Amino acid sequence: MQTMLLTLVGGAIAIVVVFLLLRLRGGDPKVGALAAAFPVVAGYTLWVALDWPGMDVYAMHLAVYFVTAYALSIIALQRGKGEVRFHWAPALIVAFFGVVISVNAVFLTLANGGLGPETTEWLLPEPDSGAEVRSFFPGTVARDYQEKEELYNRYLERVEKQRERGWQVTQGFTDTPDAGQREAFQVEVLSKEGEPIDGATVSGKFLRPANKKQDVTFELKQVGPGLYRSDLRLPEPGRWDLAMTIERSGAIHEVHARTRIDDGS
């Protein structure tokens, strides 16, 4: 946060200094403001390219730099006309961006460093009952976009290999299943040529969209050529999503499907 404050304020000061130096030579204030902002923006862009802080931080810096240049050009134009006060239109624009930048700076500060102990004590005082109140963030947000892209590319490769392999998979309950009752769930796996696939590991989950705690994990046993079966019990009626994986000798075949379970009435 201290680095961000330094680059924001330092960049704005640099623009002001360069603009004043250019004004000594005269010329159009608008061109001078743009010329003053360009090297600062270019320098900051090259610097953050080595350690990317995120688009929100970069956009905030650009806003501060260009609003500073815009305000300087307006001030210079007003002084050239012998006026001191801003016209309401440019003043409103500068004020708008000032509010936006200030609010974003507060959000970024809280997101990166949280509240300080004094601010926390003021906003969240200890309860009179002496009970302790805690809140937790469940984890970190991944920002490694290259890793996500690599994982997605691997997934596309698996999908293409699965399509070329051409396994024929048929799955379902042997009888109409009712909620709370055990019923045989069966999967038949055949090769592209129609030959049974033996010795595979067939496992997966029945996923309950309304309640993750009700998900049912299973692993089927081979009961015949290319045939795998196990008794399953799904506790509630309604929609269930199936995510199943068939693996043999390093070959992985994924199946996604959906079914509905009766209430038994």
C-alpha cells in the first residue's frame, strides 16, 4: 500500500513538474499536459509489467495521472484568459474522478491490508457480554492466470482424447429408483468397436444441487464383461447430477448426466 501511495502521489507530482517546465517554453496547455503525462504513464507501465499488481491498481494510476494532466490544462487555459475560477463543467469532471479514485483507494487498502487495530476497535468494539466475535476468510483467491489457462488446455486435451477413444458408456438404475431406497446402479462400458472394457475403475458422485452435504460418492464393482454395478441410496427426491469417471491403464473417460428420483409415493 505504501508503494501504491508513492507511485500515485509521486507520479502526479512528476506530471506537475514536467508541465511547469514545459509551460516556461509556452505553447498550447493541452499539448503540454498530454506531453507531461505521457512519460509518467509509459514509465509506470514498464515498471508494473515486471510485477503486475492487477488491472484495478493499474487503472487507478492511469485515472490519477490523466485527471492531473486534465486539471493542469484547464487551470492554464483559465489563467490565460485572465480568469481564476473553474467553469462548473470541468470542475464537476475533476470532482467526480476525485471521488471515484478516493473510494477505490479505500477499497484497495482494505482489500490488501484490512482495517488497522485502532479502526477495528472503533468500528467493532468488544461486546459488553465479553463474548468474542470472529470472522474468517475461507481461503485465498487464485491470481495465477497462466496456471488456470494451462489447466484448461489440459482439460481440452482430455476431451479430445476421449472423443478419439470413442468408448460407449451406458448408465442407469436397473429399476425406477425411489428416494431413501437402495437400488442397483449399473454402467456398461464398451470400446469404439463394441468390445467390453474390463478391469476399469468406475467411480463418481451423485451431486445434490440444493444441498452439497447430501452428495453420494460411489465406486462400482465389475459384475460381468464391461458391466459394473453397485447398490446406491439417494436420500431425497428431485434432481440429481451425475459426475462419473472411468479409468483403465491411464485412459480416463468422464461422464456427466442428470436424473430425477421419485418420492416413493
